[in-house]
Amino acid sequence: MNIIGIVLAAGQGKRMKSKLYKVLHPVCGKPMVGHVVGVLEQLQTHRTVVVVGHGAEAVRGYLGDRAEFVLQEQQLGTGHAVMQAEALVGSEDGLTVLLYGDTPLVTVESLQQMISFHQEKGAAATVMTAMMDNPHGLGRIIRDEQGRCVRIVEEKDCTPEQRAIREINSGMYIFSNRKLFEALSQVTNNNAQNEYYLTDVIGILVGKGEIVEAYCTPDWTETLGVNDRVALSEAEEIMRRRINRKHMLNGVSLIDPASTYIGADVQIGADTVILPGTVLRGRTVIGEDCEIGPQSDITDSVIGDGVTVNRSVLQEAEVGKGTSIGPFAYLRPGAKLGENVKIGDFVEIKNATLGDEVKVSHLSYVGDAKIGRNVNFGCGAITVNYDGFNKQLTEVEEDAFVGSNVNLIAPVKVGKGAYVVAGSTITHDVPSNDLAIARERQTNKPGYAEKIRSKFLAKKQAKQEK
């Protein structure tokens, strides 16, 4: 079956009061138009056309080669927007699935059911509808005695009787593609807004004796269009509940779903526990049997099985199985941790590869480094990687020991099994199995502390007497 997708995304979205183009506002971490195009990708559309207007370049830049684009230079209504796609797909056979770029909650399951309904009825057009307790501002569905849709009336054009109808037009349709564009050629702008309404296609098809059906979705939330920040927050809340429910049904424990934020593309393995206040973003992948949180923020990271992340921030990091992170650790882009690594409190890792069994337990910075298996970093040990102009590499080979408060001045290499004494500042390579000490010899001056205190107190007293 040949399915064509058309997404209307040309409106400016003035009510968003934002510099960001409306359909690029994110819901659960993904721009709204990305959700809509993603649904069409799941439907395996033969072609997907996005109608753009304001912010066209930004939408093209985001979607890239996921769609074809046509420009609606003047916003003269929804029917006019669809007309812009005629040159690309108007002559094609098959079904057209028509969606809006600001309806991120529509699901592939509903569209598949709607397509089946459309085909069973032999319809030329099927509109997705929903029953709303408060249909204010939405187009109403007018049905005949057989229950078929005969007309859609925009609220501004409704009679009082029509305004009382609770069944609304979602703006999402399935059409016979050729019949859609034939009917569009007959649409006029003879209405209150002087616009070309896509809804007029329904009346034109009915007038030709074509079958037009209405598919009433049982979940009205799928029809929610986002026109302002209030609706954006509502869409976010609804989608977040869906995402959390999906993960819980797949074997993930969310201790407090209401305080857990999981992006649309995040993957989580079974028997993982997500503690309150955790935010999982982007294309993060978390393995099985992990414990994440509380208050952890993870973006575009890959985390193996059995990992613990406690009150920490991870960005574009890779974490091997059995590793423990936090509390209050920060893994920046390029951090790659092996298996059974320990990253403790107030530790920062950036652009560094750490082998299995490495321990960086507290108050340390490891950046632009390659650390071998079973290396221990003492408290406060750091790699000094930046010389003011370039980042330099630090290498520490397996089984080495780096004592507390050690500075490794890159570029430098500490060999296998070497031992760096606490408090050292290392500026030269340390060969394998050597012990390195780089600090001044301690000198004690008997009684000198008392002399310093007496001198300080005398100055303080003299100052007070003035």
C-alpha cells in the first residue's frame, strides 16, 4: 500500500511568544514536528512532505533528509497549505495521511486503526475526531442519519446549534490522494477569514457522492494541538505519563513517576530502578539491574548493566557494567568508563578512557587521559591537561597508584605498577614500577608558630587602640 504523509508546519505560532519556531518546541526532549514525522516513519510512508513557512530553514535543518519540503509563502489557510504539495505528490496513487506539526501526541497505533477503518468503509476521506467536554475554538463534525461525516464547520462559522456539538475535528485526515487534490482545486475562500479551508474538501467530496467517514478516537489527548505554552505543558505531562507507563510495563521500576522525567528516545533495561528527581534525556541507553538517582541528570549516554548513578550528571558518557558513580560526580563528553569502575563524590571526568577496576573516589579531575586497569587515584589527584593553548594527554598504565593531592602535568606518562607519592607534582614520565616523589623536603622551625601568633596579636591590639 502506497502511503503519502503530509505535515502542515507553516504557521508562525505567535501565541507561543517565542523566538523559536512553534513546531520546534520540544515535548519530552524532542521537537513536536519530530514526533509527528516519527509517527509517519513508523507507518512506513512512501513519501513524507512537510509544508513550511515561518522558520522554514530551522525546520529543514532539524529534519534533514527525513522529509521533502514545500514552502507556503503566504499563510492563506490549511487548504492553501496542502495545495503547495500538489507539485510533488498530486499525481500519485495511494492514501494520504495528513497531520499537523503541532500535534505531537498522535500515535502510530491510532493511525493504523484509522487506515483500516478508512479501507473497510471504502472512503474517499476519513477525519479523526474526538468527543470533547469543552470544544471551544474547534471545528465541529456534522454527521448524517447513517453516521457519516457530511461537513466540518469551523467554530467561527457555526450556528448556535452546531456550536453545541461536542464531536470535534482533530485536523488529521486520511484521503485518497488523487481525490484530495481534485477537490482542493474547487475550494474557495468565501468565509469569515477569507482563507482556503481544508475542511471544505469534505463537503466537496460529499457533494460528488463520495464516502466520507469520521473515525472517533477513544483517546482525545491524541488530538491536542499545541498553540501556546499552556498547551505545551499539557502535552509534556501527557506524553511523560505515557513514556513512564511504557517503561514500567517493560519491567522498569519508577519509585515516583510524577518526579521522573524520561525523554521520548530513552531506552531502559528490565529490573532497573529509577529514583525520584531523575532526568533522562536524548538517546540515553540504560542497561538492566541499574539504580539511577535520586536527582541524577543523564544525557545521550550509554550505561551498562548493574550500574549505580547517585546524584550525578552524565553527558555523552559511556559506562561499563558494574560501575558505581557518585554522589555528585560529573561525567562530561568523551568520558568512557570500563567495568567495575568507582567514581566517587565530587569527581569530574572529561574526554578520558578509564579501564576496568579503576578507582577515582573523591575530589579529583581526570581530563584528556588514558587510564589503565586497576589504577587508584587518591583524594584530590588531578590531571593538569591545559597549558593555556592546547589540551595535553595524560597516560597512567595498569596497576599504578596515584597518591592524594598529586598533580600530573600533561603531557606525561606513569608506567605500569608505578607509585606516585602523595603531594607530588609530576612533570616527567614515571617508568614502570618506579616510585616518584616530587615535593620539597619538609623543614620545621621550633617555636616559630608562637612568634607568628604573638606578632599578629600585637598588630591587632595596636590597631584597636588607635
